[in-house]
Amino acid sequence: MSIIEKAANKLGHGDAVSQPQGAADKTATENHTSRIEAAMQREHAQTASPATPAPTDNDTGVSVTSMQVEIDLKRLARMGGVTPDAERSQVAEEFRLIKRPLLANAFGQGGAAVRNGNLIMVTSALPGEGKSFCSLNLAISIATEMERTVLLVDADVARPRLPEYLGIRAGKGLLDVLQDPSLELSEVMLRTNIPKLSLLTAGHPYKHGTELLASSAMSRLVADLANRYPDRVIIFDSPPLLSTSEASVLATHMGQIVMVVEAEKTSQEAVKEALSQLESCEVIGMVLNKSTAVLGNDNYYGYYGTYGK
């Protein structure tokens, strides 16, 4: 049975993707993205935090090149996001379950490591399914690990959402590095007040921005990121697969894919078509998002599974 058939069978048999029943592995994702986005848009203009220079290295007297941004963790928690200082919550537990197989694949825990397993692309078939919010929650969850650091890359250059969710003003980023060979990654990478989480924003708008994602410069950058730090996980918030061709090209560099599917809305045909563009990747996970089913007393339910060809 092909990877597409396996994924389709896991996701049900209606015209729109529905909640799977009796799944052995259960996690959940954020259930109220629409309300979160509305709250985020109202607060963004007032709370956006500009990037400031990182502090001077006291041991060497040399200024650290990367910039520092302050994420409003209380605001993020109000929007339903995972925060490292919060008490145990349903959504935090859900992303703990999601990250475990990803980390096991990336670092060979309990088996052989997946090639480029520390490169994880979060995508969806269509816009609006919640992939950016899932990317952010997954990155913060992994950043709480004792032995891991995380770089979150906003690769959805046509419609970047991460700065809005985080309440920051984005400056130079991914597109600027790809256009300017003299620009070092360390000059645009943003440190955050979550100690093990760094951010690479999409950068300044560029009319051929999506084409840059398919360029040789992007290939070199991804290879550098994969090999520079052995303990780092790099999460790419990718464009939707059916909106641009660049997402499928980016997927060829990835070790693992997490595909977000909106429950009761995204059709199986759209899911199958999107999965057909991911044949180069052997490890693909599915996250059912915005489900209306209830698990216990919370309005969270989802499904996550990895499939190999």
C-alpha cells in the first residue's frame, strides 16, 4: 500500500477529512485558530516588539551579531499557544506527544536516525489550515527539551504569519540571505527570550521570493543548517503545497514532514494531491487540526501518525 493510500485510510472516507475513530496514537492540535487569529490581529499593532541588539559577550568583549526579540509569553498563552513557563496544559501535552517520534527519528533514539531528520517541514494542502500556529507550538515544545535547541524558519514568504503570532516586527530574514551572498545567517537570526529558540523570519518582500525557495542558494543554506549544529532541530513553516510549487521543492531537502489537515473542511482529494508531492520524503506525519470532537473535558482532539514508503 502506498503512503498516499495509508494516509487517506487513516483520515477517513468522507468528502471532507473527518476525525479518525479508535486511533492507537492520539494527540491534538489547537482547536480554535480562528479566534486566535482574530485576537492576534487586534493586539499585534500595540504589542509588536522590535528587534534589539543582543548583549555583548562579557568574556570576549565582542558584540554578538544576532539580534534579540522579546516574545510576550503571556499574550501567547492567551492565544492558546504553548509557553515554556506555563503549568501543564492540554495543548502542551498534545505537542509533547507529537514531538516524541520526530525527535526519535532525528537523533536515532531507539533506532537508526533518519537522514536529515533534524530538518522538519510543517505544511498543509491549502492556506488557513493552521500550519503556522502548529509550527510555532511544535518549536516551543521542542525548545523545552534539555538537550535540544530549535531554529524556527518562516519559509512561507508569500504570507508570513509567525511575526504576527509572536508579536514582533520582522526585519531582514530568509529572503535577504538568499539574495545577498555577503549577508551572514548570524546577522539576521533572531534570539528570543525562550533560551533555546531562535527565529529566522521570511525577510523583506521580494517579487520573486517564492522562486528563491527553489534556488541553489536555498539548497546550500538548508545543507548548512542541517550540519552546523548536531543538537539543533530546524523547523520550516512552509507554504501550502497546493498554493505554490516551491513547497514541494523545499520538501526534497527535508528529513521529516508534518502535514496539518483541517478537520471537516479539507477534502480527501486535496490531501491526496498534496501527499503526491511528498514522495521524496520517507517520514511524513499527519496532524488533524480544528477538530470539534471532545477528548475528556477539553475541545481538543487530533491524530498523528508517521508513514514510511
